[in-house]
Amino acid sequence: MNAAIRNVLRPIKKGLVFDSHFVIAQIIKHHTHIYTRFAGRTETTKHLHGRIAKEIGKQTALVTKRKEKSWSDTIRGTPATCALWQKI
């Protein structure tokens, strides 16, 4: 999962701000096999995506977490809050 996250983060230009929903959508779009393997058998989507957000936070050489939250569509198309990141 960490390699897939780095593949999503690397092309983002320094200083740009994005949210976890963007990263998750890109992983599903371009790394579906990794996304499905990372998911636990009985895990809810919300829990899985929370774990992915934590993995994004481990990419300290590429991103920093913003204090603000983002309001954007979830994978199911309903709006919700999520972590906001900035490329460093």
C-alpha cells in the first residue's frame, strides 16, 4: 500500500493541498489489486479508508497533514470530512 500511496503522491506539485478521498480514489483507479488486498475481510469501508489515511500520514518525506479538514465526496459519492494534506 505504501508504494501505491507514493505513486499517487509523487506527481503532485509541491505546495498543493489535497485530501484523503483523492488519494483513495487514485489508489482504487490505478492500484485496485493493492486496495483489495489491503482490505480486511470483515472491515468496513470507513475503517479501511481510515487505515489508508494513516498510511498517507507516514509519508513524511512527501506530505504534511493540515490542521483543517476537507469536505469532499467519499467513494460512495456522499460528502464527508476527511484529512487534508499538503505536498512538501
